[in-house]
Amino acid sequence: MSEGYIGTAAADRDPVIGNEEIGTSKLSDGAVTTAKIADDQITTAKIETGAITDAKVDASAAIATSKLTGAVTSIASNGLATSATTDTTDASNISSGTLPISRIGAGDITNDKISSSAAISQSKLNLSITNSEIDAAASIATSKISGLATSATTDTTDASNISSGTLAPARMGSGSPGSANFLRGDGSWEAAGGGSLKGITEFNSSGTWNKASRESALGVTISKIRVYVTGGGGGAAGRNESVASGGGGGGTAIKFIDSSSITSATVTIGTGGNGNNGTGTGNVGNLSSWSDGTNTLTGNGGGTGAQPKTIGGGGGGTASGGDQNINGGIAAWWDGGSTYWGFGPRYGSSNVGTFGTGGSGTTNGGRGGAPGVGRPGYVRVEEFE
């Protein structure tokens, strides 16, 4: 070792240290500080294996992953996510952004992956939907279906739309169709004749029809009845005229009735109109009626004969409430008007007419005697089992 001195004063001089003269044994621990080390002077060869611990690495060191080898996750408290060392990850880790369609494999989206509220636009479908693919509860609006007939969306249709085939009898009316039944005008099927005719009750004067009494007398259950109601005939004009016309016939109502809910009926018989025994017209006939609480049938009386005689004579009475409502006949000259039951009396003959017919007139002042009185009305009840 060569010697020299640093400094000027002899007392202050330090020995001059030559190159490569100081070994590590000449340095006390901690003697070499950062300030004593020049920049870029320590190489990796001067650092012992394992000498650099986590504490020695600066928090902002930003060490590139390319500088790391081995299993990084084996480093305790490494701060990396579970997926840091693999190319795959759980779907729940994708918390933002939009997955490109190219990342979805062909056929990977199955029916169960599509939300029930997805509302996929029809333009996105490239397929033909068959009947088997439509849910039974789909309730597709008819407005979405083309090619439907006008009648496809209603339960009713016009009769002209029935262009072939035969309409089933059950479609024609209520009740039970059958070879022994007929279809009534009100759209109800009834047994022809109402079943077997078991009895007839006739009223020439007012009274009451009682079903229980009739069933007891006939020994059957009465299920149907046919009722006829005829009004009284009109009276003829006065005899003290050279000629005077007859009175009109009473009207007749006829109805076939289901008597299952009927217990009794009130029957009124209209009297015939009186003829005029002097000068002038006679009297009109009076109405007859049937009332059972459900059905009311009325046969109105015939009109009075005219004076002096006219071609028309007394007008016929009207009727209401029946399946058939038949007007009485108009008197012809001096003959009485007819009814449903037959012709009226004719002047000069022995015929006195029948139920509800009008009275006959006179000719040549008293030749025919007192002018005719109209015949009383009539009610007939046909009773069927």
C-alpha cells in the first residue's frame, strides 16, 4: 500500500487510500449509505438470492408481468384476482360492457336461455311456425290471422251462408224434435196433436176450467191443451126498414198450450148482439176470453147489421192472443156473418147459425119477422195426455 496525505496541515492529513485497498472487513455495519452509492452502480450480480423481500419493492414499482416467472398466486398476499392466472372466468365476473355476438357459439342459446319477457321481434325469426309449436294458451288475436271468413269471429251467421248439408232438427227450435213431433210457428217442437187426445171441455156460458178435476175425470195427466175462443155474433138491423143487413160473426183465437204450469183458467162467454126490432142498427156481439195466469186469448164480438142494407153488412170481430187469430165473417146482405165454426143464418132458411155467427136481417118490412139476434160466443178446450 502506497501512502500519501490528503489535506494541507500535517495534523489534519488522512492517509491517501489506493485503489482496491479497502475490503468489506474494513467497513463497519451500516457505514455505506444510499448517498455513498452512485446511480446505476449495483448490478444483479451484486445482489444475493432472496435478498430482495416484498418490503424492499417500492409500491409504485410497476413490475411488468413479463418479468415474473412461476406461480404468482403462490406468493402470500399477492393481491391478484382468482382469475388473474387463467384465460377463463365465471359469468358473474362480467359486471359491465356488452358481450360481442362473436363470443357466442352457434347453437349455444337454447330455449331455456331466452327470457319469458324477451319480446323477440318477428323480423329476427327465420322459421315457419307450425301448429304444434303454438302454446295451447297462446290466445292469438284473430286480427293476426289472415284468410278468415266474415263469420269466423262470431257465433252467429246469416242463413244464406248455409249452402250445403242438412240442418239438424235440434238446431231448428227448442224442445225435443222427433218423427212424432212438429215444429210450431213460435220455434218450439211439440208432439203432433199434443199427444193423445183424451177429452174435450166446451163452454157455452162463463165458468172455470180446472185441470185437476179434468185429470181426475179422464184418469190421465193433462200435459197439453188446445184452446179455441170465439166471440158473440153481432145483431141484425131493424125490421121496419125495407131491407136490413145481418150482423157480423165473432172472431176466434186458437192456441196450443203447455199446461204443465197451469192449474185453472177463467172462461168468459160473450153474448150475441140483439137485433133491432124497430128502426136502425142492432147491437154488437160481446167478447169471449180465456185467462190462465200465463195466457190470455180473446175473441171479440161481431159488428151490428147496417140499415138500410149494404153489401157488406156487419163487420167480423177480431181476435188476439192465439197462435192463430181469425177474424169473424162480414155479413153478406141480410145473411148473418160466419165464424171459424161455420156459416151464419141465411134469411128465409131454417139455418139458425152456429157458435158466434151474426143474426140475419129482414126484407120488405116485417116479412122476416123480428130481426135476428147474434149467436153467443164459445170456448172449447181439447185435453191431451
